[in-house]
Amino acid sequence: MAISRGTWIALGLVIILIVAGGIGYWWYMRPLEEEGEVFKVAFIVTAALDDRSWNQWGYDALKDIDELDDVEVTYAEYVEITDFERVAGDYAAEGYDLIIAHTYDYQEAALAVAPQYPDTNFALYGAFSFLPNLAGYGVWGHEGLYCTGMLGAMLTETDKVGIVLAMKYPVQLVEFNGFVSGVQAANPNVTIYTSWTGTWYDVAKGYEAAISMIDDGVDFISIVLSGPGIGAIDACEERGKYVTGAFVDMNDLAPDAVVTSVVYYPYNAFMTLIDATRDGTFEGKSYDFDMTDGTVQLAPYHGFEDIIPQDVKDTIAETVQNIQLGTVKVPFIPDRELPT
């Protein structure tokens, strides 16, 4: 049966309306699709991501951010300092929006690669030199260490406490001085033993440092580093002494020794960097976070909940609250050691 001329005209109008409608829908939805583009983040570290220490706290937060529909996170572990420029450059060339370098050991390499990719922003932990697209981010644990210093001064039975660190870098000095201030605030008669191990990774040096302190009568130790910190925890577990962990909740490493930990959870810190990149307000400066904004917290006491006296727990809880309210100001000293 032949199709009439009128039918052909009607079909033609239908086709035109469908095409026009499709074009109109695309034009209307285009800005929404562009606004919903996936934001790409690269996270670069020098060792394992799940190291139960320094890298872990950044990794944990970014795993949660990666669950967002509009953010995609890629991870690169075991990236040597000498290889950072190549790895970061590859991500930038692929169109990544933000590259997070999780140690200030990458500083010189970041200064070299960032100018080559002005459309990508770089964020470097503890950066001390900046560019328009190279910022620093700092998660400062001095207030948490102030609390563990107070805790140690109240729990010690020998009036001797210790702290194990890596190197006299500004970030470590800030934490060291926070600990010293906390000890002195709680009991100025307590003697503080200090070990600068000179390494981020050597577990044995932390173990040896802690054993030496314990042999001298120390019964409470705080750690502020990765590998050697694990060694110090092993020593305290072996000798039956108290220890506080760093960066993540380390109680499961030694449930009978790790009283609490100074925990970092930088979800809001990383989202600040992401949002600043998205809205064009990213600056070459240091974005800093601490206990006052919830980025730094104290882990639960776990099995020590019923061992630590209630008045000690109350004092620590009140101190945390006052730090958050701003009524207790913990000294921020990055350039020298307080006398102990």
C-alpha cells in the first residue's frame, strides 16, 4: 500500500521534532555534565600505602574521598625521591587536577615539576617553598602530643618518660615541644628522655632507643615516627611499659602496651585542597590543620579504659575540649628544642 504525501510530511515532522528535542536536551544538559566531571587526584608516597603508620593516615582518608561520585583517586607507592618528578609529571600530563605528595622529602622535585604543568595543582606535605600551583599542607600533631605528654606525666611511676623521633625537622620539633609542654604542665618534676633516631624506617633503632630508656627507668614512651616507632612499641610490649602510637590507632599492634595514639584523619584537609582547586582559589601557601578542627584526635584507650584512673581520663578529656575551644594554647615551636 502506497504511503500518502500527508503521511510522509507527518513522519518528517516527527523526525525533525525528535532531532530538535535531542539537540535541545543535549544543550540544556551540557553545563550539568561539565559541572559533574570527575576530579582526578594522584597520591604519591615513598613506601607502602598501608604501612600502619605515616602513609596509612593519608591513604585512609583518600579511600573515603574516592567513594564520592565525582572524585577519582589514583595511588603511587614506593616512589623514590629521584623518581618523583617523572611520576608526578606523568600524572599531570594525563590531566590530573591535583597531585598530593605525602612527604616534604619531595620538595625540590616538586619545585622542578610544578612549573611545567601550570594547569595541575600540587600539594606537598610540610612544604616550605611555594609556587602559584604548589602549596603545602600540614597536619600538626603538637596538641595531641601535649595530651600524651600530660598522660605520661600522670601515669609514670618512676617520674621518667620518653619520646622517640626521627630528625630535627620543623614538623618533628613542633611535636617534640608539644610533648615537653604537656609533661611540664602536668608534672614539672618528671624527667624527659629523648631519642632522635635519624631515620624514618629503621625499626631496630627505635627498639634499641626504647630499650635504653627503659633500662634507665622510663616507663612511658610516646612515638612520633614510623618504622622506629614500631620498634619502640615492640620494646614496650616486651618490657611491659606504656607507649602511645602515632598517626593511626596502633593499639592492635600491641594491645597490652599501646595506651592510646595521636590519630590523623585528613578527610577535610584533602577536601579543602580539592575544593580550592575546583573553585580557583588554590594558593601557593601552607594549608594547616590540627586538633582544633578535628583533623587530629586521640584514639580510644581500648583495654586500658578500666586501668587508667578516672581523674586522669577526665583531665585529658577536659584538655582536649579546651584545646578545641581555644582556651588552652599549645606552643607551636618549629625551630628549637624546649629544655627538658
